[in-house]
Amino acid sequence: MLKNDMLEQWDRENFFHPSTHLAQHARGESPSRIVKTGSGVHIEDRDGNRLLDGFAGLYCVNVGYGRTEIAEAIAAQAHELAYYHAYVGHGTEASITLSKMVLDRAPAGMSKVYFGLGGSDANETNVKLIWYYNNILGRPQKKKIISRWRGYHGSGLMTGSLTGLELFHKKFDLPLSQVIHTEAPYFFRREDTSMDEAAFTAHCAAKLEELIAREGADTIAAMVAEPLLGTGGIVPPPAGYWEAIQNVLTKHDILLV
């Protein structure tokens, strides 16, 4: 087994860490943690520190670490068939079965499953499908996407634009012109503290109406939003928020993703 100091040296010399000051990391001026194992909701680093993983990886380790039955199922599938594409009608027992399992548990109205590799490419695909939808309806001008400040939707060009965090825009020439942002439903940090939840919900809906009026409803295809803000602070919306937002979007024929 490699020693920790050698691993840390290799890490600083070779590994491009996202959302990290690369020069400081390479010089050893910023902290480094090498994670070794995980079990349940805990991780353990190479120094023996056992930590509660409140982030669940990046919100994606939803069944916990160290699930041997899942590891064994992955290994069995890899031995049988590790990969095959789905283009021009190709499928596998695993992909077909999983599609049915997802739809069996999904809300009414969902009819197909499209698999992505992660959140960024899934949201890029969402936007492409929305643009395609408006093109075939003869509405090529209806392409803008509304997102919210503090929201997170990925780190690509389109998804980084949808992400409402300056870190993902600054010095990358983002957001793209097709993306516009509205206020985050962050009740705890509202500017006007005299507003209760109902008033703040009405305020957020009014801000959305103002944005749509300014840009033109005939130019806006969809609004992309997390059920609750994740990277933006693990923030649930105020009471009545989604009903109010959906009413605005429905009135202007704007999809909600």
C-alpha cells in the first residue's frame, strides 16, 4: 500500500480537482483529504478520521456506503456484460428492466426513460429535447431557459449557465445568452424580513412574472429548478411556492423541468 505522503504528493502533482484553487493545492497551501473507505453514512480517511458524510458524496450516495449486495450485483453484471450502447434500437436486459422499474415507480404521465451519465449531461439533454420540441411545433424563437440564482444544475456550458452560482460563471463567459435567472426562494435570507412565507412566495411569483414580461413569453421555453436548493444551501421553498410558480408558467405556456 502506498504511503500517505506519497499519495498526497501524487495528488498535488497530477490530480485536477474541481472547485479547487489549483496553484494553492499544488503548493500544499490548501487542505487535502484522501478518503479510504465508507460504511453506511460515514467515510474514513487515510489518517483514520471517521466522518459523517452529510453531503452524501454530492447528494448521490442515497443508499449509503459499503453495500456489499450492490457491489456484488455490479460485479456480476460487469462479468456478464460491462457495457453496450443503446443507439439504433440496441438494448440489454439490464437497461430494459431498469427502464420498466423506474416507470413502475414514477408519477403518472411518464412514458419513457432516457439514461444519462450524470446530472450535467442529463440536464443538457433536457434542454436539447425542449428546443427540439419547440422547433417541431414551429416555435423556433421559444428557446430561453429560466433558472434560479443559487441553483445547481451542472458544470457544462449550458448546465453551468443554468447553475446560479458566480463561481461557475466568472471567467468562463457564462451564462449563455439563452439562460436567464430569477430570484431564489430562500425565505431565511429574504431582503424584506417583514414578509411571512405567503408574502415571500407571492414576491417570488411576481419576480418571475416580471422576468417573463421583460423577456417575452414567446421567447421562453422552460424553467429548470430543483425541488429544493441543494448546493445553494439545502433550502426548502416557502409554503405554496411551487403552486404559485406552476400557475405562472402554465399561464405563459412555459414548461417546468
